[in-house]
Amino acid sequence: MKKISPDRLHKLRVNSGLTQPELAKRMGIDTSTISRWEKGIREPSLEQCISLSRSLGITLDYLLNAELSVNFQFRSKKTLSSLEKSAISSALVDAEMQIYYLDSAYKLAEKLPSPFNLKYDFYQQQLPTITEQLRNILKLNQRITFEEFKQALSEINIHVFEWALPLDVSGFSYRDSYSVVFINRLHSKERKLFTLAHEFAHLLFHLGRENKQTVVSLISSSRDPVEKEAYAFASELLMPSNMLDKIIEEVGKNLKRIEVLDHISHYFNVSREALFYRLVEKGIFSWEEKKLYFSKYKIDDEVPRTRIENIDEEISPEFLRTALELYDMENISAGKLADWFFVGQVSLEEYLSARTNVIEEILVF
């Protein structure tokens, strides 16, 4: 059995949001045993490794074999309950596993993708120019749709996953060997589009430099300077100043009517909130007017247990193709495919069965 380093055991436990006593309790062993493992005095047996992986919420494969080191740094000034912290820690550990599965799939298929290589320095005054350059590079329409944007990013080797995440988390991103974005599939399509543009900004301006690999974006973290820059970029990309200024001039005083705001936000495929904040920046609205346009509402806080619901739509397309090719060539099992896709075995079997039927119909035709 492959030896697990004490440092890796410590990192996995901490990333899972567990103390030594909490992990020991889950495994039904003494806390001193966990301490000895992390000090390198003793090593867990195979049976203990199986129990360890289950207790940490990771696969045995990831525990024993992961060579790619990813460590999502979660920092929040917002007060979170222990349940919220646990849910976010679990999501970040799963994201670290997903990046390992990406690496495993491409290495097994012997076709490593070219790294995403665009980088910009952030200058507020140059955002209109930068976003216009990127529209040309990505071949985007002036009015960007969520599906179009996802496809464009996949073409420059940015892997996008739509996952069920804690509702306070809008998304998170990683840039190093691969560039990966996770967005919350439980949010509206307008919010997902804005989050995707927001995370793209992190890849462009913040990650892949000065040893910074990851960022976690919370809905309540807009005061963070890095988050402000990402927000400004997303706003300019999705609601270009020249287009928005023209609309403002045409609409005039009617701009402050809710139905007009909704019509404009629909035009740009963004939420009323995103448009309102953009207009605050332009001095058309004040923050005090927010209560006139938005009522307090409670979002259902129940998050599905499975990250993925629709395999074809919510998994990075290039990774999906590569993984399915490996399965078709019998290089990986259905069980491993279920792990890689973060879906249950039954859901995967239904997907594979439907896929087989479609392939057979195409061949017959």
C-alpha cells in the first residue's frame, strides 16, 4: 500500500474542517492514534485508510494516490454557523478531488490540455478596452448568454462545473496546472452567468501569480478588494458601458420604474440586483434606494446531497468526453466514473443506458 505522508494527512483533516478529536470520534478510535499518524510515528493500515477516507468524505483513490496538491483557501469575515462551515469545507474538499480527477483522466488518456495562458493587470479605467479585447478573443456576442460563455471558456481550456453548493457560495476557481471554475447550479441562470464572469476575472487578474492558486467567492464578500475587481470586470463584460449609457439616455426618467429595470436586466441576461448595483456606480441610484426595489426574501436553504444533477450540462465538456472515452475503452470502471462525476451509481447507470440507446439509434440511422 502506498504510504501517506503525515503532512498530507494533516492537510486533509484540516481541509475537511475536523479537529483530531472529531475525526477520531467518526472513526471510533483514540485521538492519540490520529496524532501519531500526523507526527509520522505510526501509519494507518489499509482498513484504517478505508475508514479514514469515509470519515473525511473523500475516496480511497484520492487519499492514497493524489499527486496534484490543491488547497482552496477559504477566508470569510462573515459569521457562519458550524453547519455552514462544514458544508463549505465539504464542497472545497470535493473541488480538490475534482481537480485530481481531471489530472487523472488526462494523464490516463495521454492528452494533457494546453494551459490557459491569458493574464492581465487590473486597471479600472482600462476595463472597457480589456473586455472588448476578450469579446474578440472569445468570439462573444454583445449580449452574452450563459451557454455561449461556458462554451467559449471551454475552448480556451477553462473547465467549468455547475455544482450544488451552499447557497452563500456563488463560486470558486483554481489556476495552476489546470484552470477550473465551480459555480452554484442552485442559483438562477442570471446569477450563474454573473458568477462565471466574476470567476473568469479571478483567473485573469488574480490567480496563477505569487503562488496564489485559488479563490472562494461568497455572496457577502463584495467588500474584499479582489472581489471588487472581479465584480467590476463582470459588470463591464456583461453590461458594457457604451451600451448601457446609450440605453440610459434613451430611457430617461423611466429608468427608475421597476418594469423598465427588469426589461434592461433581461436584455443583458443579468439580475435586477446586478443592474441596480451597476447604476449605483454610475450615480443614477443611491444605496438608500435599494429597499424600494428589493424586498427581503428567504431562500430555501436545503442543498441537494449530490453535486451534479445533469451530467451533460453541468460537467466540463472536455473532461466529460475524456472520461467517457476511458470508460468506453474499459480503462476505468463505472464506479470510478461515478466518483469522477460526483453522481450516484444509479444515476450514472441511467445516464449510461440512455447514452447507449442514443448511440445505437444513430448507428441504425
